[in-house]
Amino acid sequence: MMAAPMMMAFGQEDARRRVGSVKMGVPYTGGWEEFDKESKDAKITAITRYRYVITVESRNGAEDPSALVKRVAEAIATKFEGK
């Protein structure tokens, strides 16, 4: 049930933060991104194979670390292929 909202195309952005679903490059995987523009905190929560939950966070980054956090979550999700 948690996987459905993450696989929908939803997003919201304002001056302080950005939240929304993100397309992950791994089959059967959906993700949700949260990024705080002031503190540069980024978090991706991904569900892969409809049952494994992966959370990757970065805090106090110098730039927008969203791409890095997403790559790490995708790398972890690939470990579950075939399970």
C-alpha cells in the first residue's frame, strides 16, 4: 500500500522545500523525495519489489545532494533484484 503513492506523479515545491515522487531507475521501485532548501537536507524513501523500504538521507550539504542520494538509493535497490 505504501508503494502506490510513491509511484504516482506528485510534486510540490515552494521557497523552503521540495517534495514529491521520483522515478527510480530500477524495475519495481518507486521513490519519494524530500529536500529542504535552507538546510540542504535531502531524503529519498524508496520501496522496491513492493516490500523492501530503503531510506537514504544527506544532511547539511553544500549543494543540492538530491541526485547523489537518489543514486545511492538506486544502488541499494539493485541489490534486491531477483528476491
